[in-house]
Amino acid sequence: MSALKTVIRLVRAGHCTVIFPEGSRTSDGQLLPAQPGLGLIIAKTLAPVVPMRIFGSHEAFPRGGKLRPFTKITVVVGEPIRFTEADLVGEGRELYQRLSERVMERIAAIENPRE
């Protein structure tokens, strides 16, 4: 929780940050469900979110495995998501989870340009 409070303070001060809404690296390369932490940050700051997806990172550095140098990684940047007070219907963990899932849906929709 202290890390989330620090991020909220920094975002309110005008700084940017990178957050992985899943909260952990995947063991199989597939996207994991969103955790509510990102939603909490969105609810407290209304900061725009730029969805990004990294392709090839699991192959380059699998969880529990060794780094595989020279493996191609592609980062695709999506269109920013802007949040308003109208998006903050509800409260607590349910609201935070819903906001995080909205971002994960946009991340999941990003296609790998190499395929």
C-alpha cells in the first residue's frame, strides 16, 4: 500500500510512471488478470493511462528462467485512455478492479505487428 501511495503522490505532482496492472510477470507468456492497484491510482488521480503491450518478453526472459540475449522484443503503444469523474461510479475495491480491467481490455486488444 505504501508503494501505491507513493505513486499517487508522484502522479499528482505531475510525474509519470510505468505500472504493470497484472502485478506480476506471467509464467506462460499470457496476460494475467488485472489487479485493483492501477484502478486505485486512476480513481485518486484521474491521470490518463497509455496502454502498452510488450511482445516477446517471456521468450527473452521467462519467469524462473535464464535471460536469452538477442531475442526480439516489440513494444506497442496504444492510444491514451482518459478518465473522468463519471468513470468513478461505485467505490472501493470493486471500482478499482473495474478501472483496472478497462485498461487490461485495451492492452489485450493491442496486436503484435510482427504477426
